[in-house]
Amino acid sequence: MPGTRTLAPRITVIGAGMAGSDAALAAARLGVAVDLWEQRPVRTTPAHHTDRFAELVCSNSLGGEGESNAKGLLQAEMAAAGGVVVTSAHATRVPAGGALAVDREAFSERVTREVRAHPLVTVHVGEVERVPEGIVVLASGPLTSDALATSIQELVGEGFLGFYDAAAPVIAHDSIDLDVAYRKGRYGQADDYLNLPFSREAYDRWYAAVAEARSHTPHDWEKLEFFEGCMPIEEIARRGYDTPRFGPLKPVGLEHPVTGERFFAVAQLRQEDAAGRMWSLVGFQTGLKWGDQKTVVQTIPGLEEADVVRYGVMHRNTYLCAPRLLDADLSLRTRPDVFVAGVLAGTEGYLESSATGWLAGTNAARRALGFPPAIPPEATMLGGLVRYLASAQAEGFQPMNANWGLVPVAPKGRGAPGKRERREAAYRAGRDAFGSWLEELKDAAPQIV
Ligand SMILES: Cc1cc2nc3c(=O)[nH]c(=O)nc-3n(C[C@H](O)[C@H](O)[C@H](O)COP(=O)(O)OP(=O)(O)OC[C@H]3O[C@@H](n4cnc5c(N)ncnc54)[C@H](O)[C@@H]3O)c2cc1C
């Protein structure tokens, strides 16, 4: 009615990344007004390139799918919850042989549209410099702006941590030599990857180029800690001549589909966009200077003429020591009206960030509405993850991603089913427990809109 003041309770969400997008929409869908703050494009980060929400800063994959995959369970939970990141990923997927990979442009465009379209979400463009009063979700991510990072540090004290992370180069498809590259998935999986085979001599040339290349970041590697699975290729190579051949250049299962030839090493390219115009080098996250990076890429067989459409980068990461600071509902123990989500909360990965965003937004809204906090059951991947965050060893705490160590899986033993069957049973238990829990939540919060 014109002139009527809205009485909807309000919360603030800081950051419209993977976590903040899900947090804002989850809260709004519960009938709570949301002030969503995003600094881009007024102020950007070294890894983001657009002003869109949920921009993917490195790989375009939200992890493996399927009923024996831990990320698959978290994807199923978020799909059941209607999480905007996972539903948008399903709508914009590209082929990736068993992984949920997306067309990155279409994906973030869709998330932005959905979040902006909700009538209870008000988007503010600008940097938040201090943690505001009231009910807040901090979702400013691994590259939280300096001013806000200082304010968060003042709020939480010693439990403020940081480490380094890296992104891989992306290559234009029309610059790949398709007489050399061949399509194949490892171990006979779908032929979604382009493979670049190395002879021993080619590998020697590539290895020498990596050794000579200069990095943007001081080579003080020992003092840096890396995002698990995102270690820079130059650091992998530095650890030994054969180390890349046991990592991203592993030739096993990638024999040539026509000749059957087995190669000394194989690099893989994964499709980045729906049209297949951009392909990223799998596992080639790097902080090398761009000129040197191009040289290294062009020593890979089939990429001699490669057009690098986006260079790999390496950046600071910011996160809290969750076990020291957070409860399993993702609120700060010392300030329960402040919720933390995404990488800042000590999770690792796009999917985990979005899932904790959804839970933090849900709990911030429930607090605004006077409901008790909601924590998914132990059998669920999200429940396991937030329990871990709240209760892990604080000493040496490292960010955590979805994995089977977080939920009860039947032990192996004589006569017990195999690993795959045991995981599939855990998947079904988690998915069903999450579904029942969601129903209970809806019964307790009937104003869902
Ligand atoms: C270089 C790099 C590569 C990575 N690669 C991968 C990968 O390949 N796969 C993977 O699963 N994970 C990767 N990660 C880890 C992590 O999953 C992603 O960074 C993910 O986007 C984190 O989600 P988030 O919501 O916590 O943060 P983000 O998605 O970064 O969102 C945070 C948002 O907050 C905004 N913001 C920051 N400060 C302020 C402020 N003061 N005021 C207003 N807005 C602010 C930012 O602009 C940003 O939009 C990578 C991280 C980095 C840094």
C-alpha cells in the first residue's frame, strides 16, 4: 500500500560473491529485507574482472558430481535448498566429464539476475569499511578489502589468518593445434578434455622453461601456504623433475585413443565457456610473470601458437580461525548477531562458500525473525562441514572443503561393502537427512516467500 512503512526485519550482507549471493537470497526468501553490499566495480580485487555477482575467479568447476562424491552430496543438498549458486550452475553447465563445470559468464549473469530480482534485496554498490551494527553476514571472501579486513581483525583479534592462492591460464580454442591435441577423459571417462602429449624431450624443454621463468611473487615459497589443490605449477615443478608428472601432467589413463601410444607426460585443457571458445589448463595455477608465463605455455606441445586469453594469477587469501571464533550456526561466539560465510569462515571452494552462505543467510534471517539457529544434521555434508569449522583443532587450522571425512561413512572391514558402496550409502543418508531437515525448517518458519 502506498505510504505504508515496511516492517520486514533487516539484515546486512557484505559481499555478493559465492557466499553472499546465496546468503542474501536465502534471507530474503524467509521474508527478511536484505541490504546487500558489493564493492565491485567501484573497487575491485586482483582476481575479479567483472561487476557480476558470484564471479568465478579461477577454475569454472564446482567439483565432481555423483553419488560417491562428497561434493556431489553438497551439490544435492544445495539443490534441495534452492541455493542460487548450485541451481544456476545446473542451468549453465558445460561438459566436464563427471564434474559440475559452468559457462562462467552465463553462470554469474544468472546469479546476479536472480539475486537482484528479489523484491526484498536492496543492492548497494560500494566498499564497506567497517563491520556495521545489527545483524550482519560477512561474506567478503578471500580478497576482503584492506579496510574491512582491519575492522574484522579488530573484532576477532588473534583468530585472523591468511594464506596464498593461485589461478590457471585460459587459452583461446582457435589457437590450439588440434593435430596434436586429442580428446579423451582419463580412464575412459567422457571425452570432454583436450589432451596435450609430451615426449621426454618436449617435457625437458617445458621443465627448463618453468625453471627459468620469473614469478610475480617473491620466491619465499616455504613461508606461504596454498589452497589445497591450487598449488602453483612452478612450485610443483620446483619440488622435483618428476613431481608434475605425478600431478597435473600425469599421463596415466590418457594413452592416445587411436595409436594407443603412452606419453611421458600429458597436459589437459578443460572447456571454460558453453561455446567452447576458451579452455583452461587443468592444474596450471601460476603466479609467473605474464611474459614468462606465455613462454612456458607455448612450450607445451600443441600450444606453440597459444593465445592466452587470461593469465594465471596468485593472490592473498583471508580467512578466520573458525574453531576459535565460530559456532556451528556460523555466528561469531563473541558477537552472535554477526555471521560469517565462505572462505572468510574457513571453508575452501566455490561450492562450500555458497553452501555456508546459504546457511549463514538462513540463520541471520532466523535471528531477525526470533527463531533459534538451524544447523543441518550430522549426516549431511553441510552439517559435517559447519560442525568441523566450529570444533576443529584451532592450532594450525586450515580451510576445509567437502570430503567424506566430515560425515559418518560405514567403516571398512571384512564382509563390509566396498568404498564406493559405503560412500553411496552415506550420500543417500545425507541427502535424505537434509531433505527431512528442510521440511522441519519450513514448518517452523511459515513466512517463507
Ligand atoms: C585466486 C583464487 C583462485 C581460487 N580458485 C578456486 C578454484 O579454482 N576453485 C574453487 O572452488 N575455489 C577457488 N578459490 C577459493 C574460493 O572458493 C573462491 O575464492 C570463492 O569465490 C570464495 O567465495 P566467497 O563468497 O567467500 O568470496 P568471493 O566469491 O570472492 O566474494 C566476496 C565478494 O566480496 C566483495 N568484497 C570484498 N570486500 C568488500 C567490502 N569491503 N565491501 C563490499 N564488498 C566487498 C568482493 O568484491 C567479492 O565480490 C580461489 C580463490 C582465489 C583468491
